[in-house]
Amino acid sequence: MSVIEIRDLRVSAIVGVLPEERVRYQPLAFDIDIERDFTDAARTDDLALTTNYAEVIKKVEEVSHDGRFLLLETLAHRVGEVVLAFDGFITSTTVAVRKLKPPVDEDVTSVGVRVTLRR
């Protein structure tokens, strides 16, 4: 199986349970793996025979920006559903999302979750 990778996609979203997280957008980073066969696209050099990652990125940004999720888990799962629904050739997707400035006192670079969804 082949994998299309999207790495360190930066978006802003309202996500979290703390009062300050409910009223301000915060920076997030996504890593997304899209499993699908792209042998025909590789052989023919034809974008129409693979998943257009630019369009997937737009969908991820829309879901993230427009939703107001309490949990990162919910956001990651929703993005996974959107990616799977993007085209019927995608067999699975793994979505990792990280808060880049988590609201904790400790010195931590990020906190996040990862989910894999399959057809």
C-alpha cells in the first residue's frame, strides 16, 4: 500500500475545555497519513489518479477552523472521517493533532492525540 503524507499542517482552532480555550483560537499542528494505492498515478504522472492532498488540506482547515471542539480526540476523529470520505480509494487514514501551546504550567512543547480510521 502507498501512503500520502501531510506533515506539520498548521491551523488555528477553538478546542479545549478551559474557559480561555473556548473564546480564542489556538495553534495546532496536524500530521496526516492517507493510505491508498497510487500506482496508476505514479505510472502515468496523472493527478486525477491519486488523492489531491491540496484539497484534503483545505478540508482539514475547514473542519478545524469552523468546529468548536472540547476534545482534541473529537477533532482528530472528525478530521479522520472527512479524510476517509474524501474519495473512495482511501483505505485508511491516521490523523495526529497537537496543541502547540497547551494550557499547562509545565514546560512542554506540545500535547496531542493520534487516531487511525479504516474502511
